[in-house]
Amino acid sequence: MNSTTYQDMYASIGYLFYSIAASDGRIAKAEAQKLKEEVSKHWLPLENSRDEFGTDAAHYIDISFDFANDEEMDAEEAFTKFLDNYHQEPAQYDHTMKELILKTASAIASAFAGKNKAELVRLSRLQVAFNA
């Protein structure tokens, strides 16, 4: 698998995490902070591929999350971007990767005042996609 594919995968995961945080129509500071913590703690140690500028591919999670936030992307559009990549490259998403995605998504959803209904629905849809 080449690094471009990893970059695409991590970017799509960033869109997914944005869609979870933006489910209620806004990104709470606590949600953005939780994403940064989760990427540093779990995603960067997992990944050692780098782009042509030496950026760890897992940073594409942060980059696409911030891009979606800056562009005020619709949460559903961001979720669809993730699903498109997931369905195009399902082999990249092994059991361990899916578990880490679900764990991180849940942590982001819980970061600000617990999980709300919109976040729970999105998490449920993610679970269904992974089990399909």
C-alpha cells in the first residue's frame, strides 16, 4: 500500500471524526481537543508512513478535521466522505483499525457534555457500516 493511499485513508478518518463532533451542528472546543489527544496518544504511534514532506500520515486525521471545520462542512457530507473511502478500500480497515476508529469516535462524542442523540445516531451508523 503506498503512502498516498494511507494519506487518503487518514484524511477520510479525520472527516469521520469531524462528522461525529459536528453532528449537533457545532464543534465544541473539548471535542477538538479530544481529537488532538487521541491522535497523539493512539494514532501517531500506530503509523510510521510519511508523506513527501516528512509528515506522519496519521496527521492527516488532524488536517482533514481542521479543514472540514474551517470550511464549515456539513456533518453528513463529511460522514459520506469517510464511507466512500471505506467502501473503496475496505481491506485497509482491519479489525484493529475499526476498533480504534470506534474508540476514538466515542471519545470525541463523549468529550463535551456526554453523547447527544445526533452523535449516538452517527456512531450507530458507523457501527452498522463496519458490520455490513
